[in-house]
Amino acid sequence: MTDRKDFNPLVFFNALHKEYEASLAAHRNQFDMVEKVLDIAFDHCEETTNELSEGQPELACHKGCATCCTLRVLASAPEIFLIAQFIKERPELSNVLPDRIAAANLVTIGLDEPQRVKLRRQCPFILSAGACSIYPVRPLACRGHASFSVKDCVDAAAGRAVEIAYSEPHQLVRSLVQNALQSALRETGYPWAVYELNQGLNLALSDDTALMGWLDGKDTLASAQVDDVSAEEMAETFDQLKQTR
């Protein structure tokens, strides 16, 4: 059990980075690589968040609440390819979601976070009763977005200025898990950017060679890349963290 006062983000980041690198090397250029590396990401995200959240109030998030599902979602390439695979393997999703994602992308492409909030367009994965149809493989961004107040979320979604009561452990762990993954991808020669989810998935679903190209080191999702923080700045930060390992 990890206590909040004993949790060292740098130690966690470096240990996770090492685990990612080992998995990426063991499964290099294999189609199941994205699943193997994300098993690590999702397991650590859930376990560590639960440990650090011990003693916090109960979350307001629950199945059927899609209030925050109008936000822009950014994801790494492994996350996007895993979701694409999940959709393709399920006829009840593959018959519906690609068209919904393509339609959503036409509306959301190129919009930044404030513009997406203002648009108030619901995520294409919400098919019925506010439930997420890809929940088992939802991105880290969604896993790290947790609130203690439905009212805060509703107010924010309606465009009213409000300070949402977010769960800090969820946000912290999600950031560490995703950044360690990006850094490990970079050091092992894979494209390591983050991409807008609708656009990235539209690319992955419409091109059956996209995953193989990415495994070969080509950034097949490049047109969906988001640079809220420049690649140069991220690389410099990762290089500084590398010196502590």
C-alpha cells in the first residue's frame, strides 16, 4: 500500500519507465505490443490511484454520467490503436462507431480545449444511457478525469466559470503514467506524441496499415498530433528525468 505522504513521483515515473522499456523491447514490432504496454499503464493507473485516494470523499463519477464527455481527449498512439482494435473486433461497435467518429471528427478537427467545451458535442462513444461503449479500453485522459461534484461538472459543461473539485491523485497518476509511456516510446524509437482522439481514431480505423507503419517507426497519426506543449520542451524534460535514473 502506497501512502500519499510516502509517494515519490520521480521514483514512480522512473520505475514505470523501466517497466515500459522492458515490455517494448520484449514485444518489439509485434501487433500485441500496444496491448502489453497498455496493460502496464492501466494497471498502474488504477492501483496507484486507488492507493493514493485512500481516505478521500467518494467520487461523483458513475456509469451513465457523461457530463465531462464533451471535452477534447488526447491520447498516445498505443491507446488509439488499442481502441481501434477493440472496435474492429466487435460487430456491434464496428457497424456503428467508425461513421460516428468520422462525423464527430469533421466537427471537432482543429479545435482547442476551450472551443471544444463551447461546442458541447458529446463523445461519439456514448451510445446509450450515457454509457461509454469503449470503457474497458478508455484512454488514460478519461481514467484520470474524476470529480467529487456533479454540480461542478454540469456548471462547467454549460460554460459557467467554476473551480471543479477534481481528484488530485487521479490527475497526478494519469500524468505520470502517460508521460513515462511517452518517454519510453521516445527512447525505444517509436513515435511518442499525443493526438486528438477523434482524428487519430478516424485515421487508425480508415487505414489498415496504420498500426504496422507505426510499429516500423512512422508517425502514421501525425496529422492528428496536438502540441499544447512543444515536442522540444517535452524532450528536454524527459532528458532531464533520464539523468535521475
